[in-house]
Amino acid sequence: MLRKIGKWVTITLFVSLALAAVAAPARGIFSNSQVKVGTELKYGVVGTECYVSWNFGIFMNVTYTNETHAFGNITDTSNDHVLLQNGANISLSIFVIRNVTDWNSRPNINNISTSQMLENWDTTHVNPADTGVYEDVTRNTVSINFTIQTTAPQPGAGVVSQNLKITWDNDTGVLVEYDLVQTHPSDQQFSGTWSITLAETTLWGISADVIPSYPLEILLLAVATGICGMLVSKKLRRSAN
Amino acid sequence: MSHQQRWSKAIVAGIIAMFALQTISIIKPASATRPTTPTNLLIFSWGTTTPVLTSLGLDKVGNGEGAAFNYTVDTIITNDTIAAKFPLIAWETIDVVVVDCFLPKESAELEILMSYLNGTAGKKGLLFFGGNYSHFVSDAIITQFSEVLPADFVANRDIKNTYLNSSWANITGGDPLLMGVYTNYSAGLIKEYNIVDNQVEVSINPVLDTDPNFLFKVPRIAWGSCPLLKERIQTYSPRNSSTDKTVVEVPSTKEPLIIMRDSSYKGRIMFISPGTFIQNKTWDQNKLDEWNKAFALWPYFNYMMYLMARWLDLSVDPTTIESYAEWPYSPIPHFWDAVGWMVFVGSLWVFNFVLFFKLGRASRKRTAAAAAKAAGRPEGAPEIKPEGAEPTIPPKPDVKVEEKPLPEGPDKGPTPG
């Protein structure tokens, strides 16, 4: 009887400690709430179908900020960081939306009052309480999902339907995802998808100096309890024999 | 000849017969009753010993009665022979043109070829393989020929960029600068005729996979077993939504790898962007020009060639094209192979049973003879016993076990307690 109780106590302790270790708040995550000079954003770009070759990486570093805007350099990550655009006057536009305190109202983009995105900024299209995992960290996000019709002036191009889902990080206002699904009604040459996803940033991430998610004290306690339980169980079994 | 010798000879004869049957079934040529008329091929090839020619040669007229393909040395055109052979082509006899990494170099000759493919002069089938065409012909020739292909492999960069930039401008309210810089830069890196070599998986177009009349799927070709592919011509999409369809694609990017065109006024075309071109030269950054070796060694590759070439021939009813199981050159046991194996296995069972009972009977006879000898009867004389009596088992001679006293000495056994 005593042996059985010992066994079940050990199992219960093991399970509860394991659950506690898993459910314990992740450690080793760092987070900055503000985009500032020196902030780096690296995006991966993936195109499919007609945009299968439009898949080079984008790298940005912020060189200047003011109340409403961030400015910086843009380089290509896949070709030895070829500088695509330089200068403090290049606004990072929707890549960084600064000082947004209320995502329910329209964000300030390029000091403009009209754009198809802003026209669709309502409760039907905006989800202000989304979440997503970016660079191994779960972030609260804001997303907008809408469809526009776009025309190309070239002969034979016609009108395409473009469904856009744009997602920003709630706290810092940086773009984390831009998904475009383009459909041409008759010509498959112009149908495809193109998406930009934040791959690396200096704004948040996991610090390399600690093991995330598994606090060492709890792990040691669990191991010690397990060993004690096994020893007690063995002793009891021997006594019974 | 004794009874035993007769049995031995019968067993040896049986074994020889079984192996003979099996051998006949293995070396048996293609059936003479294949319900086909040959497809006449015209082949533009980068060499005379290529994986494509080897594959088409399996089912070639001359290899067996009722073969599927008819082509001769006169209808294989290479870089060395095009000047002499092209003017002599008997176009009216050709059913399917195979283009494997080589094309006519002169624009006028190319136009003649194209006229037989685009419906102007004829509706010949076209089986087009990807490859490094730049080895033999100019980019202008490739671009010209791309007009007949069902694939968009010269990307319309300007229109695609306009769509991307316009959508960005619509979002930002009229500032396409940022995205324009990026997309123009990206498009500038794309070549007109682009060879890529990243490793990709292969999967069948899921829409066509559900079509019961679609030929190029299981059970004819199991695309799931296709090896990873690498070298290929970059393709973006089928060109015409109504006639051109992606057969096989890269599942993650939807990049078409094989595109088919089934047009009533232009004929049929199969475009295969990953070819099997092998040239011991380098084409870019010292990479060996060896295209998709594993693809040509894939067990379905030869059948794929057969199936496509036969489908491209408009005179062939697609429903009569042999399946992978029926095609005599597929690497599986066919009907007569299966019959041979079944007979062989069945014969082995019979042989084993006969041998088992025969040896059992011989063993019983030896036991009976030994018993008779022990009873004093002459060897071979029948045992006399009353009718209906059970066979007697000779009594075992009494063996007395002599009881020996245990040796004296110290007791080395375990001591209880």
C-alpha cells in the first residue's frame, strides 16, 4: 500500500512540475517599444506563380525619426546588401507607423488623408486584436484585409483583383506581414501571390544567454524530485521483499 | 531403371521446366498484338546518345512488333547535321516533333518548324524539354520559339511591376517610390531566358488530379515518387487559360514544371522545363552543365515519354494508350511475367509436397526393413499379419540402465539452509 502511494506521489509530482516548467512564462525575451535610430528590420519576400522571381529580401535600418515618421536606408539582403535607396528623406511609410495609440482610428501614413487602405479602415476590415509569431516571439498585432481593383496601362494588361492583408505589430507599429493575392480574370500570366514577412529585427527577440521557456530552478527541482521518488520507491520495494 | 532413378529424373526435369518457363517469360519480346500504329517522330537533339533518345528507343520500331515510335537517323537532327537534313524533312509524315535542347539556328528554318506547330501549316505535336539552349542557338532564336510554347518563360516584368507598384501606391496614397525602387531592382535581376537550379519538390496540379479523364496521373504516373528536380528554365505560368494547363508544379511556389496545351486549332504541346541535358561544359559560375540526372533514371521517366509522345499524336485515341502496367517496357512484372512467377511458385509448392511425401515414404520403408531384419525375415519380405490388424511397431530392445554407485567424495552441491 505504502509503495503504491509513493509511486503515485512521484508520478503526480513529475507531471505537475513538467507542466509548471512548460507553462512558466518564457524567459530571455527582450523587447523595445520604440522604433529609433539604429533599429533594423529585415524582411523575407516570397512570390509564387507570376511573382515567383520577385523574391529578394529587403533590409532597412532607421537613420532618422520624428514624431510621425521613420526614415532610413533600404538594401537588398540577397545580393550583398546592394543599396537600393539611401537618404534620410526616404520615408519608410507603412513599414513603420509611429505613435499610434489608438489603432481603431486611421493611422498616419505619409501625412495623407486618402488612400484605398485608409478608406477601408473600419471595423469590417480591421482586426485590432490579432496575434502572430514573428522571430520566435508571439506579438499582439493589428491587421487589415481588403480587396482593390488595379489597372496597368500597358496594352493587354487589364484589371486585376488584389486582395491585401497587411499586419503591423501593435506595440511598435512596424509592418510584420504584407500578403498580396492577385487574380487576373482571364490571363494566368498575371495571377500570383507576393508576400513580405518580418524575418529579423532588433526590436524584439530571444536573448541567447539563457534557455528560454524552461527555468533552470524548476527543471532541477523536477529532476531532484524524480530521483528522490525513484529511490523511495526502490527502498519500499526492497523492504516489501 | 529403378524406381528411385525415375523419381530423380522426374524431379530434375520438373526443375528445368520451371526455370525454362520463367526464362521464357522474362525474355519474351513485346506482344505482337499491341493495338497501335507507330507515331512518327522528328527529333531536334543536342546529341545522338541522350537520355531522351535512349528512352524513346525502348519502344522503337525494330525493337519489337507493334512498337510505338518510328524514327530513323534521318529524323534525328543535331547541330552537326541540321544543314543537310532540315531541307529533306518530309513534314507530312511527321506526327510529333521532339525538341531536346536544340533548335534550328536560322530564323527562316525556325519559322518553318513553328508553322507546323502553331496550326499555320500543320498541327504536329511538340514535346519540348528544358535545357541550356544557349549552347547552340542565340537568345533571339529561343525568344522567337517561345511564342509557340504554352509557358510564360519570358516574364512580362513591366506589367507585373506596374501591378505591384500600383497596389502599393493605392495603399500609401500615391507614393510608389519605395516599392518602385524595390520592384524595378528585382525585375532588373531577372534574365529574359532564366535558368535556375534550386532543388524543388514535384507535385501534380491538384485541380487536374481530381479530373477522372486526366491521363497524366495515378495509376499511369505516380508523381509523388518523382525525385527532387533542380536545373530548369524559369517558368511563371501557363500562357493561355483556356488551352494551357499546369500538369506538374512546385507545390510551394506553384511554379509550373510541366505544362500541356490541348488546342483544337493549334495541336498539342508538352512543355517540360526541367530537361535532361548533359554537357561537360560550364554555363554559369563554373557549374557543371548536368541537368536532373535522377529525373532520367526515375522508373516512370520512360513511360512518361511514351505516354506524352503518344498523347501528342492526334491520330492516337488517348483511351487506347497502354497504362504503366500494360506498357511492355515498364519495370514491373507484366502478364506473362506474373504467370511465369505464379507457375514457378506453384510448381515449387507441388515439388516440395511431393518431395516431402516421397522422403517420408522412403523413411518409413527403411524403418520397416530394419524392423523386418530385426525380426529375422528376409529383407524386402512382406510382414505377415492378420487382415485388419494395425501395423505393428517393432518393440524396442530392452535396454537395462545399469545403476552405478555415486562416486564418493566431498559434496559440492548447494547446502540447503
